[in-house]
Amino acid sequence: MSIAENIQKIRAQIDQTAANCGKNPQNVALMAVSKFHPVEEIEQAVLAGQKLFGENRVQEACEKFPQLLEKYSDIELHMIGHLQRNKVKDIVKIASCIHSVDSVELIKEIEKQTAKIDKKMRIFLEIHTGEDTKSGFTSESDVEAAVEFAKDCPHIEICGLMTMAPLTEDAEIIKNSFLQVAALAQKLNQKYAVFANCSFSQLSMGMSGDFAYAIEAGSTVVRVGTAIFGERNYNK
Ligand SMILES: *Cc1c(COP(=O)(O)O)cnc(C)c1O
């Protein structure tokens, strides 16, 4: 199947899943995760109507996206992978949102670099729910400390929480990971929604293999790579 057909098929699955659990399909965005795939394939997705893209490595994003953003003014790039502080200044130039924020230090650096270029950055706070990755906040008090810091940053807007579910075949474990993050978002929303730049109404959850569970748990952005672009070739 072509990339265009894959996008159409995934979008239909998202709509069906949302409708089946009484949610508005329009509240679930589809992000095409284009890491390890070349500019030509991303262009096929753009021409099929895809607007939102995700990359997980700064260097690769900086090689591929400036030309695409120049050519197609209505597409958007989000950073979804673990971010080192010294790469922040490069990614803030091309990304409109960072999903993988997992420390106060990183928020500090994002504020500093966005202030320099007078840009507002949307962020998701990443919550660690799987054993396989090291990224993400592991305690609620650390998340709250990050929110306390971010609420005073004029160039930062928190829009929600992000997670990657554990790599397992066990559906219950995956569902639990998503539900746990959804519950935390609700709690944080009650506590921090009084601050103009803090909202926890969005949830970045779900990938090719588990986006249906994520939508059922309340995801508003699913990050789909393989099911759109095919398997990644890591040896390239
Ligand atoms: C690669 C990646 C995805 C997409 O994974 P697929 O299984 O290919 O859909 C989603 N989120 C993050 C953070 C990723 O790094």
C-alpha cells in the first residue's frame, strides 16, 4: 500500500475507534512519525494531506525539515524524542511543539532559546510508564516541580502529558499505562489550569501498535510511524 493509502486507513481506524467509545474523532490528531524516512516519502504524506509530523532526533530533523517547512507553509513539526540540552537551540527553530520534556533543566533551556528568537513553544511533559526507555518523569512530585517552574516561563505553554507504553504484548499493561497518564493529567488540570500557560487537556499517547488503546484512554495525539511509512531501516 502507498503512504497515502496508509494514512487514509489509519485515519479511518482512528475515527472508528473514537466513535466506538463515544469520543469525537476530530479531537484525535494523527501525527506521522517520519524518523529514518527520507524527504521524498514525507512529501508523499504531505501531498496526501498530512499536516503534522514528528521526528525524534534533532540532527535528522534539521537535515530534513527546513526545506519542507519552506516549501509547505501549513505543515508542522513536533519533536518527540529524548532531547539533550545542547540541541535545544537547533530544534526550537523548526519545531512548534516538544513532546519529550522531562526535566526542569530542559524547560529552562527551552525558555532561554525561545526567548532569543521570540517564539512560543508548546510542550508536553513526558511521563515514564515503561521499563524500556529511561526518559520521562518518574514521580508526581517531579512533574509538579516542572509545572511550577514552567508556569512562570513566558515563552512556554504546557499543553499536556506524553508517554510511551511499555514494550509488551500484554494489553492490560499497555492500557494501564495510558489510563495512569490520563488520570494524572486530570489531576494536574484541576490544580494548575488557573495559570494561563498550563493546560493538561491534551494527551500524546499511542503508536502504530497500540493507538486504539490510547484513544480509548483519552489520547488526543497519536504518533504513528511504521503503519504509515513502513518498517524503519536503522542501518542506513
Ligand atoms: C518512533 C516513535 C513513534 C512511532 O512508532 P511506530 O511504532 O513506528 O508507530 C512514536 N513515538 C515516539 C516517541 C517514537 O520515537
